[in-house]
Amino acid sequence: QIRTPLTALNLLGSQLADPSLSPDKRRTTSRELRQQLDRLDWLVNALLRMSRLDAGTVELCREKLSLKDLTYRAASPLAIPMELQGQTFQVVGEAQAVCDPAWTAEALGNVLKNCMEHTPASGSITVTLWENPIYSQILVEDTGPGIRQEDLLHLFERFYRGQNAAPQSAGIGLALARMIITAQNGT
């Protein structure tokens, strides 16, 4: 998973070293290099989080909090990309849960990022919250093409990439989300 962005970085670095590269091409190549660095940074951090969860070295705090606030916190880094694509985002309902705010926002953010990547321009992402005396629930829906039946059983497996996965997908975002939620006795 790390090799692909490293290969791209080496190629982009070689292109930037070419003194005959036009200023426009240099800007485009620099932007592509930055995107690959961001991807590599996200990938390494996600893998480190997964290994910490695997090793049992993560101490999850337990706080009662508003799931609405948590959802907006998780969606915050996606606000600009969603706006650029004309996607709408809404949260319906109110609920509270006892969970780790930072780690749960990470998990929900990974699910929302997946939705954003598979929702067409002008589509929508809706998060519905509710609770009962036994559990709290977060339902995330989007207007994308949906998940193929064959992929459903494997969706949260580490490094699994469904047939409709984005080319840059590493197959760890949803696996990390599952690990975080199950570490808090969730499903």
C-alpha cells in the first residue's frame, strides 16, 4: 500500500528535476506531488492507528456526548470537498452515546469520506441518529451507486477493495472504523 505513492513520488520528483519543465507543468507536478504526500501521510497514520488498536495500547476514554456534535466534528474535514462537488450533508435526529470522542469521530469520518467519494456531484449524504434504552444508532446513507452484494461481507476487512473502490483506495479506512467501533463494544 505504501509502495504505490512512493513510486509516484519518485516519478514526480524526477519530473521536477528536469530544467526544461514549463512553469505550468511544474505547478501541476508540484500539486500532484503534494497529493501523493498527503496520501502517504494518511496511509502511514492509519496503519499506525490500526497497529496501536491491534496491540491494545490505545486507551479509549468514555464520555457521554451528543452524536450530532460528534457527526459534525467527523464531517468537518470533508466540508470543502463536499461543497466543491455540490454535495449536501445533513444530520437528522438527536442521540447521545458513551464513547471516545476523538476515536469515534475518526471512525465516523472514515465512513463519511467513503460516502463522499462514492456520491455523485449534487448528491447527498444523510446521517440519521437515534437512541433507545439499549443502544444508540448512527445510520449513514448517500445517493451513490450503492455497495455490491458481493462486497458487503468483506466491506470492513483490512485491505479489502470492492469492485467500485476508488483507484487511490488502500482498503483500510473502513477496517479502521470497524476496529474503533468494536473496541468500544459497538457494531
